[in-house]
Amino acid sequence: MSTELRAPAPSAPEAEAEAEAAVRSRGRWIEHWEPGDAAFWRDTGRRVARRNLIWSVLCEHLGFTVWTLWSVVTVELSDRHFTADQLFWLVALPSLVGAVLRIPYTFAPARYGGRNWTVVSTLLLLVPASLLALAVSDPATPYWFFLVCAATAGVGGGNFASSMANITHFYPDSRQGAALGLNAAGGNVGVSSVQLVIPFVIATLGLTAAGLVWIPLVLLAALGALLGMDNLRTAGAAPERRFEAVKAGQTWLVAVLYIGTFGSFVGFSTALPLLLTVEFPHTAAVHYAFLGALIGSCARPLGGMLADRCGGAVITLVNFLCMAGSSLLAWAALRAHSYSGFLLSFLLLFLTAGIGNGSTYRLIPSLFIARALRAAGPGDAGERRVQGRRMAAAALGLVSAVGALGGFLVNRALGTSIGATGDSGSALLAFTAYYLLCTALTWACWRRLRGGERTGDE
């Protein structure tokens, strides 16, 4: 009687490791990736996507902290005798540079690999952190050098575009809103981290430490991305296909809406500490400025989840009406010289801006995938879906670039209003008018359409 010898069955962790290794070849490049396949997602995809999302969030968080660092630093520059308008330029310039950089950053993951580009873009944060420490260390540093240092912080704003364009490829359609919302929220909350932590760092270690404290964290995050993230071969596309998103009308219509949501979030986040100091100099309101960015960041995943359930257009439309009302309340509180009412109105603005960020961003994958599926012929729906996802990834970055430009416009509007009239009232009325315009655009472009987004969402 013979006995057949069999190798012991691998344990569950070993089986998972083998399944994960099967989709990867040549270092950290994944050749086969099908998140839409239920079995693939259950056995391998979900775990790999979660690991990449975690490191993406950490690196993007640091990008936002460096990008918005000047929102705190400007409050500490009273001894430099800069005017309020000059200080608002220091706050606004990183948003402008970050908006411009988001366009090339959008296409970098597809060209170089999501993991590779995350490592490089994270290491670039060492430049603005080091220059900030250099600028504030010398009392004689000229204003133009401060402008240069603030401009380099824009590299942190570019990280958002590449991170979002990369992560969208890892998740199936049904999880896009939640995944993109969590990825974005993890980065956005970096603004509140800066505004909560850095004042204590400055009080304890001095203004120079506001830049130096980020250097070891950046190095650790870059190492983590190097060891823990992957490149997706399927995320690549020919340049002419990627630039199709530039020609699509949907891209620019959503971009206008995203100026109102993300532009408001980043603009108000960076401006609020300085704005409260200028408008209510003898109150404790500035100490609560970090709450705005925290609330807006935490609300972003909620906006994505609500959009997954109800449709991005419905949530976006209602949200813009709420933003218009919140802005008008802030104007009324300013007229009444109520710093508590002013602060609470802004916290409500942050809440609605965060929800709008998630719901507006959710429109993009659904619109482009629906567009691609409507053009599909017999038997090629799977390939069309991949093409739609690639165009959506390109559009995500382009829309984020235009939205970041809104952060620059918000700060310039506030600085100009204060310089011309003595307060921010005119800017607040302009914001209200823009939110109403976005409400009308959302209604006209999506709610009167019976296909479009619904096809992608459902």
C-alpha cells in the first residue's frame, strides 16, 4: 500500500501573500489589475489597494502641511512690518504655484508609476521646508525672498493631483467615491494639523522650527512609499489619449464647480488665521482657526459616500445653496462685528465645502465611464470602461488644478477687499454670487439630463 505525499496546504496569510505576488512582476510593477472583478477584488485587489491608499494618504497629508504652512507663518511675521495685502500674497502664492504644478503632476503617475512618483514628489517637500527655515532665521531677509520661499511650497499642492489620479485606478467603480474621499480627506486634514501643531512648535522652539520639523517626517514618508506602494501598468495611457480629457466639456464644467468647493476649502483654510487676526485682532478667534480645515477634511468622505448613494449632482446642487447661505451669514456677522458669528459661519462654510469636494469629485469618474460605455460596441464594454477610467484619472488632476487656482483667487479677493474697503465684506458677497452661479450650472448641466451621470453611478 503506497502513501501519496502531499505538500501541506499554505496558511491563510501565506495564500494571501502568494495571491498578491502573482499580480506583480519586475519589482513593484503590477501587470494584472482588475478591481471590477469580484473574485480578484476579494482575494487580492482590496488588500493591495488599501495598502497603497494608506501610504498615499500619509504622503499627501505631508504635502498639504507644507503647502499651507504659510497660513500659520504669516501670523508670526508682525515684526517684519509687512502690510496685510503683502501677507495675503504670501498665503496666496503657494496656491497659485500648486495649481499650475497639478497639471504635470496629473500625468506623472501614468508616465513614471504611482509609487515612483509618490517617492519623488514627497522628497521635493524638503525644498520649501528648508527654505522657510532659512528665510525666517534672518531678520534682514527681504520680502522678495519670502515670496520665493512661499512659491516653492506649491510643490505640496501638486501632490494632490498625482495622488488622486493614481488611487482612482486601484478601486472599482462602486467604491470610487469613498476611496477618493478618504484619500483627499487624509491630505486635506494636513491643513488643520499645521494650524493646530505649528503654533506650539513656534512657541517652544522658535519660528525656524516651523520648517525644520517636517524634514524627518518627509524622509520617513518617502521611505514608506518606496517600500509599501506599487506601480500599475494598466494605469498608463498614450499621451494623446490622456489629453482627450482636456478637450472634454465635462472636465471644464466640473472644474468651475470645483473652484467653488475645493477653491473655497483651500482658500479659506490658508486665509482664516490671518483673516481673523485682521478682522478681530483683540479676540481669541484665531486660536480656533484649525477647526475649519479639520471639519472640511472630515466632511469630504461624507460627500463622496452621499454621492455614491444619491448621485453627485443632487448632493452638489443642494450643497452649493448651503454654501451661498453660509457666506451670506458670515457677511452679516461681519457687519454686526460678531466674531463668534463670523467664526461659526466659516465653520459651516468649511463643512459644506468639504461635502461639496467629495460630491463634485465623484461626478468625474461616473461621467467619463458613462460616456465611454455609451460609445461601446458589441463585446468591447470592458475596454471602454478602462478607457473611461483613464480619461477620468486625467480629468481628476486637471479639475484639481483649476480648483487649487480658486484658493489663490479667494486669498487675493480677501486681500484686495481689505485693502480697498477695510474689511472682507465685498469678497464675501462675491463668494455668495459665485456659489449661486455654481448652483445654476449644476442644475442646467446635470439635473436636466436623464442619462449622463446616472448611468455611471448606477
